[in-house]
Amino acid sequence: TAPRNYTISVIPGDGIGTEVMPEGIRVLEKAASLYGFTIEQQWHDFACCDYYAKHGQMMPDDWKARIGSPDAIFFGAVGWPDTVPDHISLWGSLLQFRREYDQYVNLRPARLMPGVPSPLAGRGPGSIDMWIVRENTEGEYSSVGGRMYPGTKREIVIQETVMSRHGVDRVLRYAFDLAQSRDARHLTSATKSNGIAITMPFWDERVEEMAKAYPEVRTDKYHIDILTAQFVMNPDRFDVVVASNLFGDILSDLGPACTGTIGVAPSGNINPDRTGPSLFEPVHGSAPDIAGKGIANPIGQIWSASMMLEHLGEVEAGKAIMRAIETVLADPKLRTADLKGEADTVTCGKAVADALS
Ligand code: NAI
Ligand code: MG
């Protein structure tokens, strides 16, 4: 068999990004040694506000050349609003990666874990376990439109939704493949074809067409309004949920919110065609309010490492990390203060690495 050597870009970013990243790396290294692959780390000091303070921009002009062609990018969090406005820090870094590397899928799990109380009454560990697949490059977030007669009584504003067959099909294919790989083999599509009567019927048509290629996957669809209600009332109904950019944005916050804390949630910005690297990062930001105290929950970063390994094909190692995370979260001595635990960031990270063996 071919040697399993991977190169990853490591970009810790700002605030607690710099504190949780070493724990993500610790667990990755442990997983590599146990499962017989190697990871070469290329650390970068850009895409953070310290870099901005020194250079007046978030990244060097030749950032793409410096990143080269790693197998994936492992990212912490970016943003330090006291010194750099958020739109500059975000647009100058993360959003560049998403666009330049055509990361057209935004993937987030919503899974209720031990030790993490759900805000929904009566839901225990395992009772919520779904993936939200968001289209990440077109749809409602388009730059097609304009404003006429600004500031007058005739003021007109228009912003068009853009859906291409190429763009819709590729995210659907990813979602169906994911559903096919899961035990439940169930895909739900978010629509609103009763109200948005041009683009959403097109979305539905493409879902029906794609479903023909996946006869083993049970497919259904909900209008987005009732779907949000169902996420709260019956989250156990869902397995893989695929949505346009706007609907996916909403669902990918709502789903994880139903499963408790922001400190454990991971995400992937994925280029499934592998024409560029995919990027894995915790959902949370740089948390200036707790940065520097060593108390941030590292699980979101570590779970992102698990997603990254599965993307790289190291599925067993990725699953082992998930089991280790569950073991640690169940123990109040090993989880962090945001989950009413006693551990600091390093103790929690080490515990996950230890639980791996
Ligand atoms: P945030 O996610 O950084 O923090 C929100 C709240 O959750 C804070 O009270 C924080 O202490 C807590 N929290 C977050 N992660 C935690 C963890 N791992 N352990 C324990 N508690 C945790 O969001 P906020 O405050 O809105 O944004 C702060 C900065 O982060 C801003 O500059 C923002 O633009 C940036 N940001 C960056 C993201 C990214 O890099 N993908 C995502 C979200 C925000
Ligand atoms: Mg959002």
C-alpha cells in the first residue's frame, strides 16, 4: 500500500485559536502514531491580527504560493475586534481561502454529546445526530443587483439569487454521497418552492434528478419555515440535511445550537473535487473575553481534526478521535469550565490524546 503521508497547513489565527490549536495538533500527532500515518505540519503566522499590526494586511500578497498545495488546512479562529474591524479580518483571510480554493461545501455536524446539556428538554446523548450541508458559493449570497434612486422616495433595491445547475448539482452530489455512507441513508432537502417560485422549484427538480442515482437513500424535503420548527421539535428525524447558502447558514447555526455549546462544534469548508485544499476549523471565534486564560474548550478544534482525517481518508483514526472526545466529555474532571468541568485547555486536550490509546 502507498505510504500515508499528509501535509497540512496549520494556521492558529487569533485569541483562543492559538490556545486550542496545540491541542488539536497533540491529538492529530497521537492519532498518526497509533494509526500508522504521518502528518507534516507547515505553520503560518499570517491570517491573524498580529500579522495585520505588523504588515497592514491580514496575509502576504503571495499567501497562495506560501501555502502551496497541502492536503488540508487546519485553522483556529480569526478576529480581534479591538484592533482590526471584523469585516477586514474575516474578508482578508478565511473568506479568501473559501473562494480561492472553491470550498463549495460547508459541512457541520449537530450531534448531542455526553456531558453537554441540550437546550431542548428530554434529549440525551445520541438522540440528535445529523450533518448539515450548506452550499457555500452561490445562491442567495450573490453580488447581482443594485440600488437605484438612493435616498429618494423612488429608491429601489434588488439582489438576485443565483443558482447554477453546476453549483446546485455539485453540492447535492456531495450530500447524497454523505447520506449514502451513513447507516440511516436519509437525506432531507430544505426548500421554499411555495414562496420562492423560480429558484426553489429548480432546486427541488435537481434534488429529484440526483435522487435517481441514489436509490438506497430515502429523500424528503421540507419548506424552510417548518424545517426550522422540526429541528427544535423533532431533531431526531434528521440525518443529512442539504440546503442553499442562506437556508444552510441558518440551519448550520440552529442545528448545533440544539446540541449545546459552541465550544465543541467543528466545521469543514470542503472542496470535494480536491482541486484545492479543504479547511477545517472550530465553529467558534477567537473569544477575546476568555483569551489568554488557558480555559478555552479545545474540543471544537479536536473534532475538526477528526473531520479532517476522515476527509484525508483516515476514517478509522477520525472515528477513534470521536470516541476519545465522548469519553472525555463524560468526565467533569476532564472537560472545561464552559461545560461546568474542572479542566483547563491543556488538561482537556491531553485527556483526549490519552483516551485515544
Ligand atoms: P466567539 O465564538 O469568539 O465567542 C462567543 C462566546 O462563546 C464568548 O463568550 C466566548 O467566550 C465563548 N466561547 C467561544 N469559543 C469557546 C471555547 N472554545 N471555549 C469556551 N468558550 C468559548 O464569537 P464572538 O465573540 O462573536 O467573536 C469574537 C471574534 O471571533 C470576532 O472577531 C469574530 O469576527 C471572530 N469570529 C471568527 C470566526 C472564525 O474564525 N471562523 C467565527 C466566529 C467569530
Ligand atoms: Mg452563520
